[in-house]
Amino acid sequence: MLLAHMRDCLTRIREYTQGDRSRFEGSRLVQDAVVRNLQTLTESSQRLSSEVRGTEPQVPWRELAGFRNVIVHGYLGVDLEAIWLVVEQDLPTLAEAVERMALRLSADG
């Protein structure tokens, strides 16, 4: 269930931004949607069991949790540049890890 939430958030962020920085920067609606989905994504990642997280040790789980705290507790001061860098540089790798975790869990039945 948590991985499904994470996949949905990753998909929505891709749909909202379409990988286009100007689309992100030019629309408060897109910014708000991306930040909200990042919040849900990071919250879900914190709730994954340590066993599931352990299957993808290259994912910086602690940093992800820290990023969640920045989003939740400092929304008005959130740096949109930092948000975009996460979207552009970190989410593709996280999406791949989420897919692998989901495949493993479905294979384990």
C-alpha cells in the first residue's frame, strides 16, 4: 500500500512537471501540487518497514525523512530551487528503487 502511494506520487509529479523546469517555476498550482506530493511521498517512505527499506540501501532514507520535515514544517520558506533539484536529480533514482521494491514484494507474494 505504501509503495503504491509512493508510485502514485512519483507519477503525479512527473505529470505535473513533465520534466520542464519552466512549467514548474511558472505555476503556483504546479508548485503546490509537487510539494504536496513530495510530502506524501516522503511520509510514505518513512512508514516503510526497515526490512523493505533495507532492500534498497543506496536510497538516502534519512535524508528523505529530513527533507519531509523541511516540507512539512517550513512550507512558506521552502526553497523552490531545492525542490526542483530533488525532482530533477533524485526522484528518477527513487522511482527506480520503488519499482524494484514493489516487484520484490509482489514476487514474494
